[in-house]
Amino acid sequence: MLTGRQSKILEILLNNVQGMTGAQLSERLEVSSRTIRNEIGEINRIWNEEESIIKASRRTGYYIEEFADILHRIFEEQKDI
């Protein structure tokens, strides 16, 4: 089960397909960059141990690639509840 902050990180990344740096995420959520790294690591562990849902690139920062459509649907369904 994801925490509220982890859900917010996913939501932010889904709405920023170009990616966001750890510094941008930490500023937006008012937490440290280390907290962002830890939360993203935990999200990836929860999602799937074999393949990460949140990818990282030095050029674009953190981004979600393959599962974006699925996650959008999940978030929309949760908002309706």
C-alpha cells in the first residue's frame, strides 16, 4: 500500500511526462532530496521487484514510461471513490 506522499509522487510524475528532477520533486513536496530517493525506491519495490515503475535519467530526472496509462486509470478510479 502506498503512502499519501508516494501517491503524490506518482501523480506528479504522471502529469509531467517530460520528467522531473529530485530537486524539483523535493521542492514541490517540501521534503529533502534524500526523502524523494527513498520514497521512489519504496514505490519501485512495492510495484515490482523485477522492473521499476519510476525510471531515472541524468538528463530528464525521474519519469514514468511503460505503465503511465494503467496508473492514470487507477488514480481516476480512486478519485471517484
